[in-house]
Amino acid sequence: MLHTALIENMLTAALATGGDFAEVFMEDKTANSLGMIGGHVESALSGRDFGVGIRIINGLFAVYAYTNDCGEDNLIKVARSAAQAIRGQAKDITIDLRRTTIPNRHVIQFNPNDVAKARKIEWMRRAHSAAKDYSPVIGQTSITLTDSVQNVCIANSDGLLVEDCRTYTRMGFNAIAEAGATKQSGYLAPGAYAGMEFVETMDIDHYAREAARIASTMVNAQYAPSGKLPVIIDNGFGGVIFHEACGHGLEATAVAKKASVFADKLGEQVASPLVTAIDDGTIPNAWGSLHIDDEGAPTQRNVLIENGILKSYLIDKLGGLKMGMASTGSGRRQSYQFAPTSRMNNTFIAAGDSTPEEIIANTEYGLYAKYMGGGSVNTATGEFNFAVNEGYIVRNGKIEEPVKGATLIGKGIDTLQKIDMVGNNLDHGQGMCGSLSGSIPVNCGQPMIRVSEMTVGGRKGE
């Protein structure tokens, strides 16, 4: 990383035209990616990103510049160039950086860079075999293994100087089932803020067979019915609906511009009294966790909704200035090439009192969404649609035949208010979230929930 004196000089140059605040973000990241199709390695990529970004804030206006030329002369030049966008009064300032030490809550046992590719490929071949051997209808498999180690240093004109090392590991399991001309896939991708010990201790056979089970089950399923139905959404990655349809609407990025249905609703009932929703960046070794956010603020446990009442938003520094509220440790970015903005970490609906068996037994007729897929949302209106990767009809309190092609359609705030049962089996799923500041790792979680009525899009079987 850069010398402290150079960072201080960059910050001084950035504020030379009168900005209120300046921040330097330095990154040195190594990343590895292996891809296997049908038991054969198809791709093996390794790379390193090294660069520096500088942000200047003046009032509610911000300018951001970045470079991967980290020579002293160029860094000062970039800082001065960014400062030219600030038309303020020159200041005589002195930057005195004070190094901050952060406690380590995410223990890393095996640096991914120290594990041989041959060992990683051995795990992947094991996954391929377990998925392929699950059923004769599994025609193809695709296995991925990715890891990264990101060293960051964050400094600002308030005197902050802090460093962090973030290690991520993730394995993807994809199985494709074939029945005549019909193909269906099953996909799981567990990940963690952890080293290669995450894969070493993972039940690889379980995840591979589960991906194959999804594919082989859905390939012969009939198409889902359409209409307004009670919908049961299972735990884990089922929380992607809250993440997309509600979580993004709670970010300062949308709230500060009044482009969210949750704007100006603090203290109001926005969800069923059964719903408590949390974003927690401190969970040890969780995929979406961090010691500090990308502005250098400690991550924290933010209760967003408590017993249906809106309690908090997710706020970064600039968003906080616009809203007149303090940062919640939620400023995140993909890399030095992005300015930070408010983002989620590990976002989930808290566990309730009902058992999964009670939720199923109390549903006369509806749709059971065991695994959710991707979707889209309009944060200004909360309108969303999401695909169901594995679904079943519930009839007379029992899970019956599988159905495919289901889509869940609705509005986030309406869906929250129609949650009438919340399970006690909280779990988390891993994903990548894209927004203004790039693509970042996040956890989506929930226990099993039941929504009393949702619009289900489907089609008749052929």
C-alpha cells in the first residue's frame, strides 16, 4: 500500500479548491476462477487488480476519480484534477492521519492463493461425479470455484487511516436434466467470507446431488397454474425477494432522492407485525460480511423493520449528508473503480414462531416455492417479478406435484403486509448484487414464510 505521507499529500491536493471532505481508497486484489464442464476443466483464470480511487465531497456534490498508475506524481495529478471540479474557496489545511486497528472477527485458515489448482480441481471433479451419477436424466454438469483476496486501505481528511484484508470463496454446482427436447437446470452456489477451509469442510456431494435433484425433478414437472394464490417461500435464498423488492428501497441511494416507497416512512407500519428485517454486516465469515465498509466505517447490525414498523435505512456517508442522518456502515463498492454508495450486507427476515410443518399444514391450496431464482424490481414503486426455480402445488395441507415456470409478481410493501406466517428455520443464501457501485457479495436470508396472496404467473401444459 501507499506511504502515509503520500496519502496525506493526495488528500491535501484534493481539498486545495475548497472541498469539505476527501477520501482515498486503495485496493490490491488477487482473484482466481476455475470452470469445469462435464468433468473437464474449460477455464482457469487468475488476475490481480491494483489501483487507487479518490473522492471529494463538497456540500451534497461529489466527484470521483481513479487510476491504476500508482506513481507518486500521477496520484497527486489525479487528486488535483478531481479538485478542479470543486469550485470553492481555497483552504490552508493540514491532514494528520491516525491509523485505526480493527478487531478480526472473520478468521481465515487457508489463504486460497496457497492452495494448489490441482487440489481445487479434485474437489470439482468430485462434485461433477456426484451430480452426474445422481440420475440417468442428468446430461451435463457445470462446476465453478472462485476465490479472491482483497487488501484495502482507506484514508480520509477526517484523519482516518485503516486497512483490511477480505477473503472470499465460493463454489457453484449446476446440473442439467434432459427429457426429450426439454431441459431443466438445478443450481446452488454456497459461498463465505472465508479461505479454502470453506470448501475443505463442505459437503460437496450434498450440494452436487441437490443441484441434480432439482433438475431431475423439474424436467418432468407440469407448468404452474396462474392466478392469485397463497405462496409459501422456503428459507435461505428465498430472502432474495425481500432483498430486491424491499432492501434496495431502504438504501439511501433511493431514499435520499425520494425514489423509494419507503421514503419518509420511519416509524410507520410497513409490514405485517410478524416481520422483523435486519441487515447485519458483522456475522462471522458470512458471505456479505465486512470488518469495515468501503468508507472505513465499522459494519453493524441494522434493524430495518421491527414487528412491522420501519426503524432504519441503510446509509452511506454521502447519502447521510443528503438525509441528515448518520452512516450505518453501509457504504460499499466493487473495486477502486467505483465510488461507494449505500448497499446491503447480510439482509434477512428474522425467525418467527411457526414450524415449516405448521405452515404447510395450514395451507389448503397454494404454491410452495422451494428455491427462488433471479428477478427484477422497480425501487420507486416496489413492483417486482421473480422466477421460481423449484415449485410445488400445496393441496389440503400437503406438498404435492412439482410445477415449473412459475413467476411471483407483486409490490414489495404489499407483500410484506400479507405475510401471515413466519417460520423458525432461518437460513441464508449467497448471491452477487449489482447496483451503482458495481457487483458485490451479499447474503439473502429468511425462514420459511407464507404470503396470504400473491400473483403467480404460469402457463398451461402443452
